[in-house]
Amino acid sequence: MQVPEVFFVNPHSLREHPLLAAIPPLDEASPDFQAILASVRERGIDYPIILDEDDRIIDGRNRTRAAIRAGAELPAVKRNSGEAAEIILDSLVARRHLPKGARAYLAAPILAQAAEGGRQRRLANLKRGTSKADQSAIGKNLDQLALEMGFSKDLYEQALKVRKLFENDKVRTWHDGPREVQCTVKEWFEPKLFANEIGLGAIIQAIAGKDSTEGKELKARDLPTLFARALGDLKHRFARWESLAPDQRRTLARDFATEAAEWPEDVRGAVLASLEKAAAHPTRKPGF
């Protein structure tokens, strides 16, 4: 394979390939971008950026911005635009610090195009009579590309769904503790996805939950129902009481006794009567 020729370009004259629109660039105030900028100021650009035949950036837009800020020379090589999707995916593979869900989210709009580009090149090479051994290295299907990116096809499907949900640009109210935040679903969840604070599946569930409750008056459950549920939960917990260590049981028993002393008088009286009855029949376990 012929090694592309390196040449120097004016960074101010470049524009990005349309496929990069799906991938947010680094914030120039972020530590990652500042590290790139410091490296460029100290050593210049280590790796050439990649341009297509129309001088559109396929890979290296953060290095390009750093070169502009530092006033550095910008080396570049050219590749065919038909390879853009796979080149962009290769650069994402290198970002292994990203959670799987974030990588799937970033790669989702590009995977199908990369797979189709590989298929077209395989067909073209077959027509030229390229050997099967050479064909195996030309292009990959969607499953293979997802595997190389480090996530499953199921996660890819979730990423597509999240991207579709993020198309909704309605400004909504979100709660960050006591603070209210007004923003779109994308503005609310995307930073959390990149920070590994939430996964794709959880985003889908959270949006569905908000859609089903937003603007609707919450129905207050009646108090007897809430008490019945609490007693049922307590009964299930006590079924595993013996699995606790003795010191844990003693501590919890003291906590229960302290709490029971604060119950309403009529409840305490009923509990005491039940306990006296249970003490008179030691073979029976008190019901909870």
C-alpha cells in the first residue's frame, strides 16, 4: 500500500467532513484539549491530520484548532472521501477512555455508512479480480465494526434510539437536587453519558418515565395502602433475618425497639398484646 504524501496546509482554510457533525468536538476549556494545545506548543503536530479530496477534515479537527491557537504548522495527508466513515471510527476506537455506551452513541450514525463503504469496495475489488485473501482486509460488516468498537449490536440499537430521542429540541425542566435546570433532553443527558453517570438504556427509560408523568397530576396513594405495602416489605425482610450475623441482628433489634417506642399509643398497645400472646405460645412465630 502506497504511503500518503505529507504536506502542510493553512488551518484557517479547512472545513470539517459532514460525518463529523455527529461527534461533538472537545471543549477548548477541557483538560483534554488543553493537553493537546500544550503538546502542540511544545513539539508541534506529531501526527498529520487527514483530509479528503475536497480538503475537508476527516480526522484531526482538535489538532487543527490547537494549531490555530498555537500558530503552528499543520501537516496533512489525503485519503479518499469514501473511506471517511471508517477513518472516523478508527479514531473513536482509540478513545478507549470513553464508556461503551458513549462510544456506541458517537459511532452509531457512522457505522452503517462504514459498513456500506466496505461492501462497495469489496464489490469493486471483486470486479478487478482481487484475491479472496486481499478481500478479507477490505471493509467490515456492521457486526464486525461494532465488535472492534468494543460494544454489542444491541448497544448499537440503543444508541440509535437515544439519538432519535435527542432530536426532540423541546426545552424541559430537570432537577439537579434542589436546583431546576431548563434544557433539552440532549443537553441534559449527553454530558452524563460521556461522564459515565448514566447508560443508554437508563436514558431511554428516564425519558419514557418523564414523558408518562410530565404535566400530569401525581395521584396520592391512600395511607392504608402505603402502610400495608410497608408491612409486606418488612415481612419479606424478616424472612432473611437469620442470614444476618449475630452482632448485626442485635444492632437492628435495638434500632427496631427504639423506633417502636415512638409509634402511636394504640399501635404500641396492639403490638404489646400480640407479643404477650406470642410469648404464651413459644412454638409460634409472631406474624409481621
